[in-house]
Amino acid sequence: MATKVLMPKLGLTMTEGTIEEWKVKEGDIVQAGDVLFSVSTDKLTNDVECDTAGTLLKILLPEGETAPCKSVVAWIGQAGEAIPHSEDAAAGDPAASAVPAVPSTSNGRISNGAYIRATPLAKKLAKEKGCDLASISGTGPKGIVTAKDVEGAKVGPKTSPMAAKLAEELGVDVSKLETRGRVMKADVLAAAGTGASTSSGTAAAPGGNDLPPVKVNALRRSIAANMAASWSISPRVTYTHPVDASAMKDLRAKLKDSLGNQGIKLTYNHILMKVTARALTEFPDVNASFADGMLTRHIHVNMGLAVAKGDGLIVPNVKNCEEKSLAQIARETEALIEATRSGKATMEDMTGGTFTISSLGPYGITNFSPIINQPELAILGVCDIVDTPVVRDGQIEIRPMMNLCLTADHRVIDGVMASRFLRRICELLENPCLLL
């Protein structure tokens, strides 16, 4: 009997995944443990191994397409074996193969194998109205969908789980969107005025000197969607404060050799993470998240550091940063950076962050406005250290000055709080002994 290959659920927050690459093709013989395909989420990319031996009979989800977790993406069985009709039919339909979760049939079962609990009359009405039972919230016992639920449901385009969640947050009525096929995250962002594409999914024709447009990878698509969502969700203000980096440079110089003997390469980012974690414990409203009119203050500081990978950025985070020594922070941060760039970082490494630091100092940037990493409330941008003439005790001196740029969500963090928090970071950097 043929075996389903499902879209994996790689973490609690994962709702859908994108097939980056099929490592095998239809008709190939596979063994248990062989890598079937690589799947990407908005956080990371992982290889998915085969659970059973056999022949790859059918690929339902092509490369570059997205599907909900636990939906069927392929079938494995004996060579020549037939696969169940519903999935086979979906695979033969280009629209259905792109979106495995097809509309509910009259018996309430959808193509990915999930069963929608609904009354017989509700199923009949849903079929007549062309409604997707999976998109209707049931109000009957144990969440069963009733005829009343179907009658009150709006008939609209089918929507991906991520797009539905984003539409609710941004107040977009997906029933009014005109799309080709299922409504996706990009369609919702475009309708909210935050995306560059139109809801019809068409792109501007390239000019005579332009190359044909190409589809970017899943990481870049995720970054684009998340940044656009953050831009829409958070009313943000960026505050810039100069800091004399003399003490920070001196601290690194004094500790560099002793930590180096332990195999630890101390950087300015490590010192900044330690100092910022301390400041966050003094400003709990900054180390927090805000949703549905509720402010959640986080007990620990999970410090994220933006890491370049390929043509994008990924933000792993050091857990409980406020409790750790500078050596521990340095060791864990470098291990996370290596794991991120080598593709070995886990979902746990990427989730649960409460504050992020983004450093463009190594690239010569002296001022910028970083975008908040949702659902966090602020992000600290770190700039280049530049020898600058400053006045000290009436005398002009050359000092290594560095700008710190704090972007904060003004729904919670007003100008006074942001200024005090940023000033406290500067005080700790200029007087590291205060950490004691």
C-alpha cells in the first residue's frame, strides 16, 4: 500500500513550508533515511528524510510551492502501484498540485487527509455555496461545523493559514481580494498597502534593458513579507545616541588574550549583548511584546543577533542572556553564528527572541534605522566606530565614537522611555565597571 509523504512540522510556530528542492525524482528508488527534499520556513531550511523504502510514485508539490504542515506532498510505494484517487487527481490539476489543501468534498474530507467535523446539512450547504469547510469555524459541540455556520460564512477565495492570520492582524477582508488561485501572504500585504505587488499577481513588464524577473528564494520571500508586516504593525521611531567607545575597546583589549586562551574570540558584539541584556532587566517594558491590547513582559532576555546568510539575514538568539557571563555569551553566540551559516541551526535557536541587535559597523555604516523583528518591541542598530574630534573639559580630543540607533514601537515605548533606555546602554558601555 502506498505511503504518504507529509509536509513536516518543524516547530510549534510552523504552519506551512516551502519545497526548496526535491533531491529525488519520480520513479527513483529510495531507502529509509535517504533525503527526499529540503523544506524552508520563515526561519530556516531543513532536509527531510524518507521514513520508508520504496519508489517515489508521485510528487504532488513542486519546487518553490508552499503547503500547510501535515499535508501530503508525495507518495511512496511499489513501482507501478496506484495511489489513492483524491491525491492523484489533485496532482494532475496544476492548481491543485500547487496547493494540496483543496476544497472540501461532500463528505467533509480534504485531499491532505484531514477530516472536517461537520453535520450532513452543513456539508450539503457548503457544497452548494462552494465554501471550503476547512475555513469555517464550527460553533457546534466539540467544534463541529453546523448549517448555521455555513450560512453565515462568506464565500471567498481559499486562503493559506499564514495569509489568514496576517489578514486578521492587518484588517484585510480576503473575500474582496481578486487573486489567481489561493490567497497567499503577499496578496494580503499588497491589499494592506504594504506590498509591492498587486493583488492580481501580475508584474510590470520588463523594460528593454531589463532581465526577465526571477522568483527569489524562500528566505528572501520570508524576509520581504516579515519586514512589510513589521512596517505595517509597529508605529516606529528611531533614536540615535553617540557613545564614546574608548572603554569598550579597552575592555576588549584586556580580556582578549585571556579569553583567547580558552578558545573564545571576544568581539564588540559580545560586549554589546552583555550590556544591553543588563539594561533590559532595568526596562522590562522594552523586553516585552504587545498584542490584542495586552503587554507581555518577558522574564528572561533572549538576545537575538542578526546574522548574514547568503543574500539574507537570520536572527538566532542566546537564551537567558542576562544570567550569563561575557565568556558564555561569546561562546554561545559564535556557536549560533556557525550553526546558522552552515544550516545546522534548529527552530529552537530561531524562536523565542525578546530583543535584537543588528550591527552594520563592519560595513562602515554610521547611521541607520533597523526594522523591528516582530513580535519584539525594539531593535538596536550598532554603527561603525569612527575617530571623531570631540570637546572634553574645554579641549578638543580625538575619540573613537560610535552611534547606537534604537528603533522602538511607539505603541508601548514612548520617546522618554526609549531615550532613557538608550542612555543607560551608553552609560554601561562608557563605564563597564557599573556591570559589577
